[in-house]
Amino acid sequence: MSAAKGRRNGFAYLLAALASLGVLAPASARRSDRPQPFQAEISQLAAAEDALARGQSDAARDLISRIPEGRLPPEKADAAAWLRVVVTADGAAYDRALSDYLQRFPQGARRREATLALARLRYVGGDYGAAENLLSIFSPGVERNATGRAALVTRGLAQLGRGDAAGALQFLGSAEGDLKGTPEEEEYRYALAEAAIRAGNPSAAMAALRALLEKYPQGDYAPQALYAMGTSLEMVGRQADAANVFRQVAQRFPLSYEATRVRDRGIRPGMGSASLLPIGGGFAVQVGAFTRKDIADALAKELRTAGIGDVSVRAGDELPPVFRVRAGSFATRDQARALGERLRRERGFSYQVVPR
């Protein structure tokens, strides 16, 4: 045996002996046995998220509080910070937690949710300007999820609270495409109506309220919407119709705050003999149908100027579309026909009574 071969055999024998004594482990074993960085903290975060998913907020709060700051990798720190926000119970601490999250993670995965939540706190606190500024990251025409849709409504309400009713009406009107047909539509329609009333545009208010009440006749905003409909009718001088709508509030929602406001007006459910103004259904008078919208709009404007209420221009499904000018909202055909005859006598219009 050569001297070099003997030295190699001796070195191999030494390594084998050290390994058998546990002094030297194989490289693969050393890598698998080595603790991974933050492994315990990551497991604890997962346990906290699982507890929250099961509705165990207290357990989630306790677990997340045990993870020291800086003991999570960057991709997990965002999730942990948001979890701390979600499980915060105290109002002032919740405000601070949201602000801290947005400051630490300006591009975080939950940035939009945090911004909306903080803006709502500012709105409830009466700081409408701050709420509107926070929500400037949300824009009509691009929002496609519940957070974005709710933010658009809150942004419009903040603008309204700040005193810019005309701006709020314009902004909310531009957001219709984002909100129509969504779970947030009822709240949106009511916000749009409130902006229209304060901006002195009762026609726009009634259109929004009618859409709300036809789709959500027993919704969360139904009592407020009915009362606002009565207010809008008063604004256009339709006192009798307004009283009938106020009467509906007292009849349909007797325990609501709006019913109390109706009773304070001296209106009782059984008063008067007139039929209740239909919110959904009923009849209207159609006085024109045109293939040009500008002509239909001009006729509608003329009718409104003449004091005719509930004037609308409706586009049909035809191609090209036909724009129908309709007026009034009546419980019976005879009531609608009376308006039609008046228009025929006074202005020479032909008409037909149609379902609303």
C-alpha cells in the first residue's frame, strides 16, 4: 500500500468514527435538522388566522400578541399587521392600528380595506374632508369589488357632508355603472337621492328613490326613502301626493323613526280618501315617443317647466332605441287619464295611459 493511499484510508476511518459517535453528522442531516428562521412565529400566525376564521377573536388576539415585532419575514409581516387591526376591540386603538398599518404598508395587500375603514371612522367623527381625501384612491368606472363600491358611496357621502351637494350629486351619478345591480345599490340610491335633495334637484331625487323602492320595497333604507320621496314631492309643489307618501311611511313602517316624523307632521295613516301614490306599479301618461333623444329631452323639459311632476324619458329595447316621454304616477287608470285629458285640452298633446 502506498503512503498516500494509507493516509486516505485513515482519514475515511476517522470520519466514520466521528459520525458513529454523533460528533459529525452527514451534510444532508445537518441541513434538515437546522431550525428554519421564524418557523415558530409563522406557525403561531397560522394558528391565529385559523382561530379568527373559526370566530375565536379572543384566541386570535392572544396568539398574535405573542409574536414580537420584527420576528416575521416580510411576506408574513403584512398579514400579521392586518390581523392585529382586525382583532383590535378598542375604538381608539383600532384607529391607531389602521393608521399604523397604512404607514408601514402603504402598498400592503389590505391597503384598500384599511383606507375604507379609516375613512369611515373619520366620516362618523364628522371629519368629512379627511374622509374624502382618504377615499380619493377610489374612482368611478374602475371599481369591481365590494370594498371599492362601498368606498365610492362613502366618498360621495363625505362630499355631501362637507357641504358640496352639487359635487356629491355629480360624483355619485358618475358611479352608477359601478353600483347598479350590486349589493351596495340600495345604499347608493339613497345617497344619490340625498345629494339630489340637498342640491335642489327633486326630479333626480325621485328617480333615485323610485328605483330604490321598486327594487327594495322592504329594504333597510325603505322608510327613509319613502320619507325622502314625500319631501321631494313637497319641493315640486305636489302637497297632496306628498301627504299620501308620508301616510305610506306610517302604514308600512309604523315603528320607524320616519313614522314618528310623519306623526309629528299631524298625518295619521287613516287620514284622507285619496289612494296612496304607487311607488312600484301604477300608471303614467305617455305623451311622446321619438327616435331622437334630444327631442324627447326637450319635451320632458317643457312638461317640467309647466309644473307636471314625475316626468321621465325612457329608452326602449328597440334598435335604434325609441325614447318615450312619460309623466305622472297614479294608482288608477282614471287618475292618469285625467292628466292626459288636461294635457290634450291645454297643450294639444295626444296621449296614452301606460303601466309605470
